[in-house]
Amino acid sequence: MENFLVCFNAVFPIFAIMAAGYVARLGGLLSEQDVFKMNKVAFTVFLPVTLFQEICGAELSSALRPRLIAYGALSVLLLILLSTALTLLLVKDRSKQGVVIQGLYRSNVAIIGIPLAASLMNGGDVAAVAVLVAVVVPINNVAAVLTLSLFKGERPAAGEILRDIAKNPLIIGSVLGLLFAGLGLPLPKALASAVETFAGASSPLMIFLLGAFFRFDSLGRQRRELTLICLGRLVLAPALFVMGAYLLGFRGVEIAGLISVFAAPAAIASFTMAQQMGGDAELAGDAVVITSALCPFTLFAWSFLLKSLGAF
């Protein structure tokens, strides 16, 4: 019962805030255009500040965990390869292949990851998760550009990829956080208070907007591809890489961070990128919707299982 309550208390707030966002849009408080605009603000301003705050205020000796970073990065790369192989085997429509690959490997770790890890660790230090996110996000971004370009017949320009990485707000926030933490630069009290306030508002806002993004009217048209994405993203990826980490001896905040990376729903950014790069935007959006709708239940199941095994 104790394990159940810990996991329920960690996951239920995510479900409740997502539900509130969905109801707000249904009630006309937000339009679809409002959601896109607010999500862009959250991604550009609030989330980078959160990453900066988590990393800047951390002791790098505890936040930089080379074994965790190496395992996370190599596992993400392996997941990309497995996702590509599985998609080429099962999805024959070339216009959908890039979107399915992205849906299988690219998780919403930036939005779900840190609040979930903090809840699972009962408010403990999750700076190691922020550093892990800072490593995983650029890998996902580069792979997404390559995947969506290759599967519509274009050759991505190396300069454009590097420029997109350098301009990514999450990368900028993470690098600044590492710079301040590494040099021991203190923030003025007033600025530190503002950063803390921004960071505190970040996760609820983005989870709320994730719920407001939900649309269920087109899910039945692409059932086969969506079933593949849901099983791969929410079941197979955590089974391989989170349980694999547990067997290798990862514990505590490391396991909480890996749950966030490999068991989170498909990334909202995958829809925006598919739309901009000529992929199947409807399929990408549906993948975000259905994996986000199911993730509170699957996240609870994985968290409960690992808590019962004494992983954290």
C-alpha cells in the first residue's frame, strides 16, 4: 500500500492537470491557436528556465553522473536504431515512416520528466535528471531532423542541423546552467527568486497545455500505426531500457530519470516538426494525443513495479 500511494501521488497530479487542460479547451477557455501559442512560449521561456534552475543550483559532483549519462545516451541511440528497423518492417507507407520512427523513440521527457522524477523522489534533488535531459534532447532533435528529412527523400544540411541545435532553447538553458554551476557564479537574490518562480510555474503550465492539446476525433483512422507507437513508446522502450538499467544496478534518482526518458509519451515537438518538414502531421498529432492519454496509467504501472522492486 505504501508503494501504491507513493506512485499514485507521483502520477495523479499529472493526470489531473492534463484533464483540467482538456476541459478548459472543451469549455472554450482556450482555442487551438491559443494552445499552440502558449506552448511555444512555455517551450521557449519557461522550460529553459527550469533546466537552468535545476542545473545551476546543483552540486555538479552529484548532478554529473557519467555512468547514467553514458547509459542514457547509448540507450537512446539504440532505441532510434530499433525504432527505424521496426518501422521499416511493419509500416510500408513511406509518408508515415518518419513520423512513426519519431513517435517510437522521441519522448516528452522535457515536460514530463523533471516533475515526475521529483515526485517519485519525494522532492529530492533531481539535478541529475536535468543533466540527463540536457543530453537526451539534442540527440532526439538531431535524429528527428535526419529521420523526417531522409524519409521524404531530402538530404539534411549539416549546417542547418547544427544551427537548429545551437538555437534550441533547452540547449541554451542547459548550457547556461552548467556554466553557472561549473564556475560557481551566484545569482543575485532578486534574479534567483524570479528564476525559481518561473521554474515553479513551468511544469504545471506545460502539462496543462498538453491536456488542452487533446483531440480524439481522428484517432480511429490510423489505428495500426498508433497501436505500434503506443506499444513501442509506453511498453517496449521502458521494458528494455528501464528494466535493463535496474538489472545493471541503477537506483534512486537514476531510475526515476530513466523512467522519465523511456516511459514518457511522444513529444509535443514531434507534431510541430512533422508539420514543418512535410511529414504526416495528423499521425504525429494523434501519436501525441493517444500516448499522452495513456501515459498516466503506464507511468503508474512502471513506477509501481520499480518501487516494489526497491529501485527508489
